[in-house]
Amino acid sequence: MTYENERLGRTVPVPVSASPAVVIGAGVVVAGYDGYVRFLDRTLSKVYWKRRMDSPVYASLVLDGRRRRVVVAATSGLVACFDLKGALVWSAEVGVPVYATPTVLPASDVLVIAAFHSRCLGLNLDTGAQVFERPLPRPWHAGHAGTAAHRDPYASPVTTEMDTAVLCCAEHVLALAPDGTELWQQEIGHAIKASPAALHTTGKVAVCPVNGQCLFLDSSKGQVLGEVFLNAKITGSPAVSGGILAVGTQRDTVAGLDIRTHDIVWTSPHGAPREYTSFSVLPDGDFIATARNGNIVCLGRQDGRFRWESSQVLGLADHEPAMDITPVAGPDGSMYCASYSGDLYHFRFQPLDEESPPCP
């Protein structure tokens, strides 16, 4: 990913911070820190179109599969919706920086955005019209001139089985109705940087503050139903698959938790997500994450066993192979990831047969 700087007369690498959106059977939509949104073919060899936002893009892209559109939120607060031919469908200015990935309330057709300066907004996903705007609890240090207090919330909201949004901000967790009405609020007592995980089959939401806890809350009322201590700082977001919640710590350890009993089912000494990234789930249900060394690591859903690790050693001059963002994979056998140094990667999985396991 490069940008031609005419003033400097040279090509500049473009960092990629936002996880792309996979369009099954067509390719992938990628947004870079140069503000450009590009729709590339599956092999990354062809650019179907590119459009430019007014500022860098940090939040991951949101795919509106029903209308075949993609929503992009820039750090300036500009939110834009494009169809898959590159036409601008709508745009909205939310007035505050957006770094967290928005979530969609599908039954209400509302896009919920958690933005810096402790704000939350809801936009109509079809038209971009504002549905609500409201303040969120501020970090405790905001009252003591904390220089980073405006950089909250950092965690992305999630959608519950009841079509409500759960947000983690400052030292609080709260749930909002589609019109922005607060349904409940729970003070955790510690900062939360990892995004929560909605556990639809149990009616719970998992929240992991930085002190190493994993809390299980009732998604309808907010009360704490269980907790597990993992004894290390958590900034990477968990993911759920087949009744197992994968949670990683900054010690690179991973725990697989039973979402019903809250027991630790398995542990792994390796494979936790890098800071402020997330676990992803493969189509077969196993967990993947960009680990501390910059490679994607796959852990088995049921047992946590190591399955495979990617390699980006391509024999290129001055090539830094480490990746930095959350990987995404589609059911067509393609996986994508990228780095702050401007490299975008496409991985293909070996076709399955009776004798060969999947590998990238």
C-alpha cells in the first residue's frame, strides 16, 4: 500500500490499521492511513475502485451485506457509505474522532458508533440520518486533567441478542436501546480497552478490563454473573466460538472459557492477540489472532491446541514481515491481514481432503 507524494517526489508506504471487509466471491475492501478506501480483487492484483476520505481510517470497516454496501468511519468523524461499485450512498459528520469499530443493530437498522470524547451516536444504516447522540461516562482521570482522557472509549461496541448495544467506556459497561436510551450501567472499577463479546446463546456479555478479569454480565440487566481471573493485563479483544470464549493476555497466554459454566477449559502459552487487536474466528470455528511476533496463530476451538502459524518471509529487500492488525477470513478460503509498514497480505488455504489439514 503506497501513496505518491508529489511534493516530496517519492512513494510513501501507507500504514493499514483497519481490518478490511471481505466481499465473498469478489475481493476485499481496504482502508489505509492515507484516507483512501480501495476495493481490490481477491488476489490483490487489481483495484476495482478507490475513494478518499478526509482523514486516516483506524476503525475496521463494516459490511452491510443486505444492501451490499460498506461503511467507513474516519478519524475526523466523517462516516461514509459506499456501494460495491464505489458510489457514495450517504455520508455523515459525527463531530468527534472515531477509532472504535461501529456495530450494527440489525433489527433496528441502526449503526452504533462509540467515539472519542466520551460520545456515542446512532445512525440509520440505510440513509446515514442521525438517530441519537448521547454522552458516555468519562474516565476518572478526566477530572484530574488526565492528558489521555479524551481518548475514550477505545473499545468497540457489540450487539446483543436483544438488538441492543453494549459499550465499554472508562470504568463502566452500559447497554443502550436502538434509540440511545440507557437500559443499564455497571461500574467495573478498572479501565476497559478490550471490546466486549456478546454471548448470544447464554444471554450474557463478556467484559475484560485491564486488571486481568473476565466478567460475565447479564446482557438484559447488567448484573455480574461470574468472573475469572487471568492474572495479566488484557488489551486484546476476546472472541466466542461454539460455546468457548478465547481471551488473551499481554503475557501472550490464552484461556478458553466455557461460556455457560465460566470454567477454564484449556490454556495456551502462545497465540494471544497483539495490543488492541482481536481474536477472529475461522469458518471452521477455530480461533486466529495476530500474535506478538507479527504472525497469525491458529488455536483449536475445543482444545486450544496449536494448529498453524503464518509466515510472511517473502525474500523481498527491506521487507518487514510482521503484521499488526486483526486478521479476517472468508468462507471462500481467503484470509487477509496487514501491517503498519504498509503491506497488505492475502493468504490462501489448502483445499481440504481426507488426508490434509487446513493451512494458510
